[in-house]
Amino acid sequence: MNLELPYLPDGREILYVSIEDSFMAEAKRASEELSKDSGHPIGAVLVMDNEIVARGANGSDHHLLHGCERRKQNIPTGEGYELCPGCSPVNHAEQSLLATIEQEGKDVSGADVYLYGHWWCCESCWGRMIEVGIRDVYLVEGADKLFRK
Ligand SMILES: [Zn+2]
Ligand SMILES: [Zn+2]
């Protein structure tokens, strides 16, 4: 699949798996159980040595309490994160995932991220994932059709 993504670091690619994949199914479950963004739930799991070592999801209480400044202004995907504390990349599923393992001080270099609910990863999230040594990012097949709004 050679899809044009809004952002992808040099030398990186996104890998795609079916929703039947057990790790992707767990990422979907994380989006359903853990996300604080009911309008756009995103979930992620971190897989190391064929085992899930962390689960994360997007969102914060900001949207519940104040709504979303970006949504009110119809800001396109990937833009204007600074306008809304609820949309800050620290609330993205990838970074909430990494925050949990960081607290435990776990070395996760070589681990893979499975992300459900989105069709690309932003620059900030890629930066953090590369920093901790994430190997590959997996999205669900057809993610752009499912999640591109
Ligand atoms: Zn927002
Ligand atoms: Zn992000």
C-alpha cells in the first residue's frame, strides 16, 4: 500500500494488518475501553516479544469539560494541536501508551505499536516513538477509509 500520509519520518513505513490480527483487536478494545474521546476513540497496544506490555488510548478530560477548540473551528487533521489542550499530542494514544511504560522505567526498544482508530501518526508521536526505539507501527488495513474524516 502506498498511501500518502500527512506525516511519515524518513526511512519509516507504516505496516498494515487485518482487524482479525489479535494485537489489532486488542488495540481496538483499548480504544473502546480506555479512550476519553467518544467522538474519535483511538487505542494502542505495545507489543514486545509477542506479548502486550502496555495499553493506551487518546483523550483527556479537557474535551468533556470544555469541548474541542479545533473541532469548533473545523481545523483539519494534524493541524492546530496548539489551539486545544485536549488535542495536545501528549493526549494521543501513542504517547499515553509510552507514558505508562516510562513510569515503569521499562526498556521497550524493538517493540511494536498497534494503533486502532487513526490512519497516520503525527510528528510529535513519531518523535517520541523513535526516541524510545519503537521498531514498527501497525495500522489496520483500510485505516484511511475507516478513519479519515
Ligand atoms: Zn481538541
Ligand atoms: Zn500524535
